[in-house]
Amino acid sequence: MGLTGAAVASGAPAPESGKAPAAATGKKTAKNYLYSSIGDFDANVKPLLDRPDVAGVQLVVPWKAMERKKDQYDFSEIDRALKYVQDRHKKLFIQVQDRFFQAPSRLPDYLKDPEYKGGAAPTKNDNGLGPGKAGTVAAQWNPQVRDRFQKLLKAMAQKFDGRLAGVNLPETATEVDTKKDHTGYSDDAYFKAELDNMAYGKKVFTKTQFIQYVNFWPGEWNNSRKYMSRTFEFAKKHGIGLGGPDVLPGAKPQLENSYPFFKKYRGQLPMVAMAVQEPDFEYKNPETKKPYTRQEFVDFGSNTLGADGLFWATSAPWLHKPAAR
């Protein structure tokens, strides 16, 4: 599902709208949101949404679920979720998913047409899922594919701008299997395509917060090609929120990639949204040798990364205990 495949290059761990930038100094506490696939909304989200310590939910929605046929958009599931959430005076964020960490891919079938030159690229999967479990990413570096994706964003904005609290694009980490790719992938083309989508999303969503998740860039480590620094500067310049799929205080790979920039740009972005996903609960604090506690996630996410919102997987242990009053 969505971001839980935060499989990253070089063996890294799996990893409110119109809001003014947070203060660059001083402690803060991020608001708590749920994180789930839209397909699990009824089973996993509804039982938790009435908690007073939950401000809303982020739902991952595959591209194909919103565009089953070319130019035929179906936002009925988002509408249904939005009504349920707003009836409870909570907020809804939507993650538009264009990559999948194992089969089946949920990209529109028409992307297989010749004009899109394959439409998607195969990705390697380092999550230990075994042979045949590789994933897929939409070939955003192909201008024809990117045009279709941006048409989806435009259609979403026409219906939901100002109604959703936020819309985000998924993590930047991916690893295209270049030996099997026929789409013309390159690291630089991918980077430029992602920034183009960021700019377009901000252009069409004028009232709803637009956010890009950024954790690692293919072909780069420790800002070696200035992809990471350019991303943060681009986001600051254009008023785009940033975030990421994992909150892991002691994770060296993240500390050598996106985390230093979240710290550096703290208070300079319109929103920072960080997800605490299922694998994060298994990682241990190297000092205590125990899994990270809720408070450790909150402290690091809020005060080091500058998160305005923490998006918790519905399996988070604290969500299954009574809410503090």
C-alpha cells in the first residue's frame, strides 16, 4: 500500500490549508492524523476517527481509482470519505498514488497505449518480498504521461480545491530497473518531472495545501547532485509543502538525505507533513534498544523535522488505547 514500500536506493530503511509557516524556533506539537488506503477507510479509519486526539485522515488513492478510463474521472469514493470526515469536523488529505511497490499496478490501462511508450517503468523492490514482487512507477519523465497525470490533478482541483485540507504526491524514492525499462528513464529526467508536477499541483490547488513527499532521490546520496537542496529551495520559492513517509530519529540514511533539509528549512515552508508508517514501529532506538515510543516520534517529528501534522498508520499502538482527555 502506498508509502509503506518506502524502499529506497542504497538499502535505506523502509521507510491546514492556507496555513502560515510555523515559527522557526521554539517547541511545537504536530497535530495527529490517521493514514490509510482509501480501500481501508470503512474498516480501519471509521473506528478511530471520532477520537478527540485525531484531527483527520490522509487517504492514499491510486491513479486508476480516480480515472478508470481516459478522461472519465470518478471521485465518488473521495466524496464519500470527505462527507464522513467533515460531518465529524475533521480534515481530509488525499495522496495521489502513481507508484506501487508490488503487483498489481493500479495505473490507468490506457497508459499501455503506444503513444505513452509503455506508460510505466518496472522498479526493483528491496523489501524482502521475494521474486516477482517488483513494483511499478508511472513514467512521469515522459511528457505525454505527465500531461495525463496533470490533467488528473486539474480535475481534482476543479472539484476539491478548498474542500480538502491537503493533496500530496508520494515519496520521491524509487529505483527503476533500467535493465528492463523501455520508457527512457534517467535520474535527471525523473527529478525534473517531479518538480514540474510540484509546480503544476501548486498552480491548480490555490486554496488546498499542496505537498510533495521527499525522502531520497535516485542517483544521489547526501545531496551529491544537489537534487535535495534544489527541491527544498524550489518548494520554499513556490509555496509548496513538503513531507515524507517515515519518522525515524536514528535512521542514518534519512539523516544523510532529507532530514537535514527539513531541519534547515524549518519554519520556511507552508506545511510539513510526516507519516509514521507501519514499519516505523519496528525500528529501535539505538540508545534504549527498544522500539521508538509515541513521544519520541512526536518530539523528533515536531521539533527536529518541523512537522505541522503527523500521519499515523492506523496500526499505531496508541490509537488502540483510550484517548487522553
